[in-house]
Amino acid sequence: MDRIARLIVERSRVILVLTALVSVLAASMLFRMQFNADMASFVLEGNPTGEEFKELQDKYSTADPINVIATLTDGSTYRDLDGIVKLALLTRSLDNVEGVAEVGSLIPDVNPLTGEPLGPESLADLAGIDVGTLIAQNPAASLLIDESATSTLVFVVPGDDSVAAARAVDDIEAPSGMELTFSGNPTVFARVLDQLSLILLVVPPLVIILLIGTFYATIGDRRLSALAILPAVLGSLWTFGLIFGLGREVDIVTVIVPIFVIVMGSADGLHFVTHFQQEADEPDAVKRTASALRHVGIPMILTTVSTAAGFLSLLFTDVQPIQQLGLFAAIGIGFAGVISFFSLPALISHITVEPLHHSALIGPGVTRGLRRLVRTRVPALVVSGVLLALAVVGLPNLAVNSDQLFFFQDDDPVRLAFEKTEDLFGGATPLAGEFVYDPGGDPAQLDEIRDASARLESLPGIRTVFSVANVVESVPAPQAQALLSGEFELPVGDMVSDDGLRFVVLPEDFSTDDLEGWLEFAEGESTIRTLTGMPVVWDEVARLVLNAQVTSLIAAFILVTIMLFAAYRRVRETLVSLVPIALTVVSLLGFIALSGIQLNLMTAVASSIVLGVGIDYAIHYIAAIDLARRDGPGFVLRAIDRAGRPIVANALGIAVALTALWVSPLKSHHQISMIMWVAMASAALAALLVIPALLDRDGVAAD
């Protein structure tokens, strides 16, 4: 390490200039920043179930509509002419919104008696008209009006920019006596886009402030506290520069990448500046740098690799968003590690560093407490027992969340709107399917389709199954022919193709078992070619998430074990390093289950990440023990003096910094914060107490 330290110090200006140039280049890429708020897009891609849904949408040229529930609040109903006129006014307002391609409502496009277009003025002139007869001209009327006839569903099909259309639609003013509620995927995407912007603007700066505050409590020096997280901040900047330079977009999963990089990439910087500060009495910058690198250089390399391995293990999953999170977070951790090893020493070698301030909050008291706790194996047994009990009790209750709105708070307007849509009309995100149908074939095939439709509708959790086969018998022959030929447009989109009839399933209060029953029925029904939709896709994603949890954990353990054995070349030290983190991971999964948190696209990655991060504590601790062992008995106590304080500070720093996620509007971010508090406390305690308990008692002899 002496030669490396001399090279870094003597070439410090070159290293700093290169670091600055790369940082400027990365910052320039931020102007190419783009967001992807389309949650559906990245769960559909690379997923057989999602691809099937996309193929059905393409075949019938259907797009996700903005669902507008128009509720009358003045005592009128949609069986009255006054209510229908108000609906016509709303429909015209929606149709005039920029970015809206089409609007479908309860009102027929033309007067069935005259063939003239129906609008608010022409409807108002039809005094005495039978409104029931009028709306019966719409074959999809039964889907668009609730039982009380005070609420109706209006489908707004956006143009090329669904998010802009959703925002514009949300701003329209409802007619007097009418209340509007918006749902549908474009509404979700618009809400998510606003939240992504808020997260990037607010959370990373708050994370940095909390990290600096926590590190200051350990170091007692403001400059060193800021320098400790500088590599992680630059690593995050470089990562985002790479993402945008490659033309990638920020979505609801990757938005947390810079936060993970800042928080978890700061460990190496903290360990380096802490040891550099302990050598402050040495006037020679090369010797100070060499001493710090001798103590933490190899552990810094190992911890960078192990943390990156935890993230890279996510590549072994079959869920594309999780894979992307793992890849870019691992790259960011690698960037932070390189900057910590080269750029940070180059910069700090030019700074006058004072010895450790005794005013540091996390100081001698922490090391004294740890020294007392490791003198016997009792504290280690207690901690191990608690962690194992948490795992045994909790693991059987671990569940997967298949809710596609998992990231929204329970009281979020979008979630409430979806619940209202489901209560009044069925699922806010219905299923879609296709019946086998030959337009030139035997008319009896419609009877078979209607029979299959009735049997499907009788299954638990299904409210309505709708297709043109259900309505052709109740409309005049010319209209029936127009429906079956696809010439008659319905508000729910295209329903007829050259070889099939599209159908829509509106569910209500269904479970995963119900959904599996529907799919099993469809698979065994020769009349049904396919049954799919976002509920089916998210159910499949839930299964993939569970598999991802298992696969990524196994991959992470294998990668970390290989890395540790390659570094130590000794089985005992490798196994000793793995025991604390194994306890941490199983207890963490137990906590997730007992707390009511379910595995989803975000929480499923936590245990693999914790494995990669938590192993860092064992690596630094064992490295300190190995160095202290050269001076005889008491080596564990001396190792605590060297490594105990930065390990505690790093665990506390990660937990405190991720508390910033509570200002995020996303529910899953709050859950990640809780998970990391438990994980970091468990990982630090298990490493600091269990590792000494596995070693010879000479390690805790009086020094």
C-alpha cells in the first residue's frame, strides 16, 4: 500500500483533474434526463404474460383510457333528460381537451330517430323523450351506468402523450351539479411522474444532509464528514450520467438508485477518513495515506465488491425493473469505490486534519460499551437468539403483494379513485380476452360464446363479462350486423377481428385464488383463445418477485462467499464472516412478514442489498482483527478501537439517511426505510458481537 499511497499523493492533481472532468461530463448528461411514468411498460416487457397482453392490445388497437366517473350531486339521474344533457356537456368538454383522441360515453353518437348528431343543445330540445330508450341504443350501456343511475363511466382515449392528456383532463371544470373522479393507467402515470420529480428534487439532498450529520457525530469534523460522502455523491452523479448518456429513463424503481448509491457507497469514505484522522499526528501526507490504506485499503476493495455483488445478484431474477436497479446500483457502488480509493486520498492529502474531537457523540462511549459486551459470549447468544426467533416466527407469514398500486399510500387520490371505480362498475383495470370466432362461420358459434361467457361470469370474483355476442340479440338486425363486422364503434374500444371477438371482464373483490380459477377455466375452454390483462400480469409479477427474492439471495450468498474465500484463502474466516449476515437476512425476512409489509418490486430486493452491505461490517472488523492479532492477546478489543466506531456510524448513517424516504409520497419507500433500520441495526450488532464469540477467548483478554 505504501507505493500506491505515494502514487496517489504525488499524482493527486492529475487524479483530481480526471475526477472533475468525468464529473462535469456526467453532470452535462443530466440535461438529457427523461422519466418513464408508465408502470405498465416495464412490467410487460420481457414477461411472457405481459407480451401476451400487449399482443391482444395491438390486435384490437386498444389503448389504456382515462376513466372519468361523472357523479350527479343535485338529485338528478341519468334516467332524466337533465342528467343526460349534463353528461353531453361534459363529453363535449372532454372532446375539446388538447391531446384527447376520442371520448366514449353513455350517449349514442346520433339520434336513433333522425340520424342527426346528439349534443347538449339537440338533447335539450328533445322534451318528453324516453331517456331509457335513448341510452338503450348504446350496446355497452350496462357497463357505463351504476344501479342508482347517478354515476356513469366515460372513457377518454388519449393521443400520443397519455400523461399530458391525463393532466389536461384533470383540469377541466365539471358541469354544475356534477362531481368527477379520474382513474385508469394514464392518470396513474401522471401522478407517478409528479412524484418521481419530487423524489429526485427533495430526497437525495435530504439524504446527504442526514449522512453528514450522522458522520459528524462520529468524526467531530465538518470537513471530513462532508468528504466522507463525497465519493458516494460523485458515484451517484456518474451513475445518472451513464443512465442518461445511454438514453435510459428514470422510472419508479430506478429513481431510488442514486439514493442507494449515496447511502451505501459512503461506507468506504467514512472508514478512510476515520483512519486518516487517527493518523493526524503524522505530518507526512504520504505516510498518513499509506497507514490509512494499510488498515482499510483491502477492506475497501472487498466491501465495494461485496456491496456490488449484493446488487448484481438481482440480475439473476426474471423481473426487468429489478434487474435494471441491480445493474445501475452496482455500477454506482463501483464508481463510489474507485473514487474512495483514489480521488478521496488525493484530495484529503492536501488538507490539514486535526485529531479526533472528543466532542464527537459516537466516540469513546461506543467503543467502551462494545469492549464490555464482547468479554463474554452471553450478549452474542442473546442477539443470535432474538434474530433467530424473529425468523422462525415471521418467515411462515411472508407474503407477496400483487397489487399494481402497491407504491401508492392507502389514502392517495389515485387509489381512492380506483376503489370507487371498482365499487361502482367493477375493476378499474379490467381483464381482457378473446373468443375464437369466424365472421363467415356458423351463427351457432355465437351461442357457444354466450354460453362460455355465462359460465365465466358465474365464477367467484367476476362481476360482468362483456362482448358483442352478449348484445347482438337485443339490438336491431342492422345494428347487430354492424357490431359483428366491427363497423359499429363502442366506447370500450374495438371488439371484433378477422378471427375473434374481444371480451372484457370486470372483476370485484377477487383473490389470487379466484384469478387462478379464471385462468384455469379459460385454458380448458376451447371457445376462449386467451384471457389476460393487467391483473393477470401483476399476479405473474408477484410470482416472479417471490422467485426473485429466493434467486437473488442464493446468488448473493454464492457471490459473496466466493469473494470472501478468494480474499481470505481460509474457510474459517469466510464462514465467520457469513454467520452474522446470515442471521441478519433471515431475521429481516421475519420482520418484513411480522410487520405486515409484503414483498413487491421494491421490498423484494432489500434482503439481497442488505447482504451485500451488511457483509461490509464483517470484512472491516475481521481485517482490523487480523492486524491487531500481530500484537498478541486482546486483538478483538484493539480491533474494536479501530473499527467499532466507523461500523456503528455507518450502520446508523445508512438507517438515518434512509429516513429521508419518509418524505417520499411512495408507500414502498417508507417500507424500505423501516426495513433498513432493522437491517442495519441487526447487521452491525451481529457482526460486532457474534464474530468475537466465534473466536478464541485470547481475543478479549486484557490488553
